Amino acid sequence: MPDMEYELPALPYAYDALEPVLKQSSLKIHHGDHHRIYVEKLNAAVKGLSVATKSIEDMLACIDASTPKAVRNNAGGHYNHSLFWLCMKAHKADAVNPIPEGRFLSSVHNSFRSEEGLKCKIKDAALSLCGSGWIYLTANAKRAEICIESIYNQDSPIMQDVPGDGVPFFALDIWEHAYYLDYTFKRAEYIDRWFGLTDWGFVSDAYENWALKGSVVRVSRL
């Protein structure tokens, strides 16, 4: 079977669609440079390896402590960013952005009492993470309860040696390159404003149609 060529996914919105929360110039650098470089390095790192025939989702599920760092870091960087882009939608000034009715909202109320309770816990986790990493929401077929997971660098809950058994269906980028050009060191402000971009419709669908079925969200096929 021939090696798979991983590709930079197109964004589901224009580069200027997230302004003023995230500037066009910042998004171009984040997507067009940072994410692109992860993809290019991943293609180079897996050349000739057995994992090179797998989708990015199946590759992550094979990664463990024995995996070369170049494969681990760049596969995680590619998948994490791909999920992150899908968790956002075009900004609408002064528009309310509620979580739609459904199983995800019910679980939010059960676990966090309210939408604001969920956002506060996500923010607390993000501000407590020292350095670079990601905040994930996870669930699985046996556990509908939503968990908030903080993971360093480009690791993912999908990887075999990362603690936990949840499927990530929400990803928030806490690397400084995600927000420094717009907010400098003000991570809290970035997170507060980022919630105005969150595509809770996608997150709700990913929770119900992927995580609750124990299936990894297929970012390469969405």
C-alpha cells in the first residue's frame, strides 16, 4: 500500500472571518505557516514507515512511548490543529453564542450546572497549564460524562500512552503562537474572547456522533 500524503486542510471560513477576535494576519501565520510545517514535517518523518499508510486518526491511535518523536509531535500537531479549526466559526459582533439543545447541553448541565460553568472550568484548566499545550473535552461510549483534559505539547488523548480513555471532541490551542500576536501574554483575555468563536454546533455533533460512539473524530473526512 503506498504512503499517504498528509495535506493541510482548508479552513471552513475565510482568514478574516474570525476578526476581531483573531486577526487575519495571525490566522494566516497560524494555519498557513505553523500548521503547514507540522504537515510537511509529518510527511518527511513517516516516509518508509508502516504508519505512513494510515489516516491521521488511525496513526494517532498507534502512537506510544516507542514512537519516534518527530512522528509523535507532528502527527499530534496536525490532528490537534485540524480539530481546533473545526471548533470555530465566523465571528458575529454582539451575537449570542449558546450551546444548542441536545445531549451535549444536557451533559454540560449535569457535569457543570451551566454553560458558564463549563467555560469557567475550561478557562481554569487553560490558565493552570504552564507552558504549551491543549485543552480537550472528552467522553466515550461507556462514559457520557464530559471530562476536561489538559495535555502538554502536541500530545493527544487518542495516543496509547496518554492517560485517560476519552475521545476528544473539542480542542482549544494554548500554545503561545495561537494568541500572542493578538493578546501578547494575556491568555485569559484570549480564552474569554475565543468563546465568541466556538462552534458549539460542531462540538455538540462531535460529542454525540463520534465521542459517545467511541469513535475518533475524523477530521480528514469532515
